[in-house]
Amino acid sequence: MRSSFNRMKLSAFIYEYPKELIARYPAEPRDHSRLMVLDRKRKTVTHRRFYDILEYFGKGDVLIYNNTKVFPARLLGEKEKTGADIEVFLLRELNPESRLWDVIVKPARKIRIGNKLLFPHDLAAEVIDNTTSRGRTIRFVFSGTNQDLYDRIDAVGKTPLPPYIKREVETDDRTRYQTIFAEKRGAVAAPTAGLHFTPELIAALRKKGVKTAPVTLHVGLDTFRRVEVEDLTKHRMFSEYYFIAPDTAKVVNQALDSKTNTVTAIGTTVVRSVETNLTVACRLKGASGWTDKFIYPPYDFCITERLITNFHRPKSTLLMLASAFAGHEFLMEAYKEAVASEYRLFSFGDAMLIT
């Protein structure tokens, strides 16, 4: 819940780092990435490996994960009449029956209402509306079922790697840029804190008595958009679809009510989901819809007691959320230590556990 007094400004979320620390590939195995553990009460920093996270959980603790699935959202094609090369980035499906999608196009100045766009595998689309300077609404022209359309998009599309990863998209990126929890198709960016988990690590946690609970938040391109206004109250998030099942709410609330078990969120997307849907008693409720929740300091968290997250870019809403949770000064000092210790940064980089 937002405090009425807010003095944090954009300039407080800037730090320096060498470009060489931007991870271009994930660790192999995934749970061998480095782990920085921040204890908020003791103000201590401990350096571990991600597989050591098993030591921080006990029977009855709850781990909330995001089960969204990234789909290959970048389509390369051409305009029907001119043959000019174009790129269409699928943001979200607006209407399955009408096959309407919200997209971003390149080059925007040459893609207008009424244009027909052609892609490999006999996939075509028509531009039916402008939404922003680069945004369009398109309708796929396709005679098969919706599943056939998704299969065709999978065949044509490329994995939407983050823009700061400067390399060509590779075939293996379809699995690299996907968590082991991925189930519900709809994200154009991975919930990257989940990339560190392996099936073996999850099995070990469950064997220890740790309960796992899913939420769904389909991550959009807003995750890569930097805040541009100094006054954070003027920044507006794009809405993203979420779903929280009643069973998840029940498991989480039981842990909160126990006073002994902990609730840990895997990533900022989970935090935004669970902190969106609160009862009057500050407990989680099952719900679905769209959230544009922007969490920055100061903020009183209801559900999230511990957070697993990556190291985030300066001026990003992800860094601001982590700062609100860890404490701004403590987190920024930890980032300085991470850079000095050459932690790998951002989506494919190392992890942080904030307790």
C-alpha cells in the first residue's frame, strides 16, 4: 500500500556498470548462477550459488511462481504491394474469434491502415487501426483454427530477446528464454527470476515440504521501458493480464496466518500480481483481470515476505520495486557490491534473494 509521503525521484535509481557484465546467455546448469542474499533486518550481504537457496526454505513455506509462457512474438515479413521488408512485434491477442492483435511495427511510417502484410508459411495480416506512433491493430487472415494460427505463429516467429542482449537470436533461445514453470501462453518477455530454477531444484524444495503456488501474469514490453519522468508519480505502467486461482490464494493465506511460514515471490511479476489483489484484511484473493500496478518506495507489502529477483537496469520499474522491498539505500549499496564482484546482470544474469 502506498505511503502518503513520497520523496523518491528517478535520479535515485541510476548506477554505473560495465557493459561486459550484461549476460548474453544463462548459466549452465541454470541453478549454478550466483546468488546474492540480502538480509533486510541485519543489513548483511552473503554470496552463494543459486542451488544453495534450498537452505533458506523449510516445511510449510510457500514459493509463488509465474507460469506464463513466452511465445515467438517477432514476425519478419513484407508488404504485399511493394515487397518492402517489415517487422511485426505481437504484443497481445485482443480477440481470438476475430484474430485481432495489438502489435508494434517497423518501419512504422510505411505501414498504414489497409496494408496487407505477408509472412512465411502462408500467414497474412491486414492493418485495421493505428494505436500509437508505432502501434497498430492487425487482423490475421487465416482459414484454420485458432490453434492452427498459434502453430503458424510459432513456425514463423522469433524469440523476443531483451533489446540489450546484442546478439542474433538462436534456435536454443526458445528454451533458454523460458522458465520450467511455463504453461500459459501469452508473454513477450520471460519472468526472468524463474530462469534459475531446474526441475531437480524444485523437486528438492518440494521434498523438503515447501509448497509451490502459481499465478499468471503475461509479461509485456513495458518490462523493458525505462521511466523517463523525474517525478515517479507521473509514470504510467501498461496493463498486463493476470490470473490468481482461489487455490493459490488459500495456500498463500494459510502461510501468512501461520506466523511461522514464509511467502516468497519468484520475481517482480509475481509481486505485482499478488499485491494487486488484496482483501481488506491484507490477504490474497483469487481474481483475474488487468493490472497496471507500479510499486516504488515507499510501499507497504501485504503478501510478499521474501523476494527472488535478478539484477535490474537503471531507471527501470523492476529496480524500483526491488528497492521498495529491500530498502533503497541497502539495495543500491548491494548493487555497487554486485558490480564490483562482477555479478552477471539483467535477464540472463545472476540472482538475488531478499529476506
